[in-house]
Amino acid sequence: MSIEEAVKMLAMATQMFEDIGRLSMAAKHYKDIADIYEKEEDFGKAMEYYDKAADLYSGENIESTSNQCKLKVAQYAAQTKQYERATQIYQTVAKNSMNNNLLKYSVKGYLLNAGLCQICGKDIVAVQNAIESYQELDPTFSGTRECKFLQDLAASIDEMDVEKFTEVVKEFDSMIRLDQWKTTLLLRAKNALKTKGEDIT
């Protein structure tokens, strides 16, 4: 069966489940479609269907699965340089997770990801303001390695110091291993910093 046929069949099933009010089943099929597009590296389509799945799961109060789908959208939004969209999602998921005992331990990770998207997509003042707002949102964030990492990155960008930026990344990576997604964003930020420095000199 081709990808188009698989998607078509899942889409028909999804429509049927929506029509009879079985929204969590419809959401599951939307997620299945998104997974297919994800494997094909069609991130635009994957985001579209993860988004649909997230909305339906949320409507059924299945928040943890809704969050998983939203986080996929954020991941691919950042990957395709839609930093504003990714930032908004990470911040929203962080906010929604604050009052949930099972999810609140993930908040610092979401805020770190939001901060990295800010670093790629915003000027330094916006980045510094964002870090402050994260500390207000989650008072425990202030004392974390993730918060210090964002602050140190922001300082090195403010000083336009590429070497310092590299050292900050290296130090954090030695304590908390950076995954491929974060490494990609940090590399983009570093290259932007290099270019800025060359423009001035």
C-alpha cells in the first residue's frame, strides 16, 4: 500500500469517527497520519496532522497525549525556522504542565527549548525578557542548570563573544547531554553570532 493510500484510508476513518463523536479515536488516526508524514520527513504535513490530533485530544481532556502532539509541532516548527510558533507552543505546554504533578518535572525542559527558539529568532532584549518571564512562571526554574545555561548564552550573545558561547555550550553538554535538535539550534545561533561579529568588524 502506498503512503497516499494509507493516508487516504486513515483520513476516511478519521472522518467517520468524528461524525459519530468518537473524537479520541479520530485524534489517534490524525496522529497516525502525522507519524507517516514524519517518517517521510514531510514536516509541514506532519505538523498539520499533529496539530489536529492535539486539538481533538485536548477537547477530550486527554492532555498528556495532546501535549505530546503539540511538542512534535514545536519540534518541527523550530527545525523549519518557525521559531515564534515553536516558542509559543513550548511556553503554553510549560504553563499547562505547572499544575500537574506528573508533568511539572518536564517544565524546565520545555522552558529551555522555548529559550533556545528565542535565541534563534529574537533580538537579545527579547531573549533576556523571556528568561525573566520563565523565572516568574516557574520560581524553581531560577536555580536550574537550564536557566543558567540560557542566561550564559544570552550574555555571550550580548557581548558578541563566539568563544564564550562555545564554552558555555561545551560546559552544559558535559553535564546534560545535548540532543540533535538542541545542537542544531545552537549551531544556527552561533553562526548568526559569527556573522553579526563579522558585519561589525
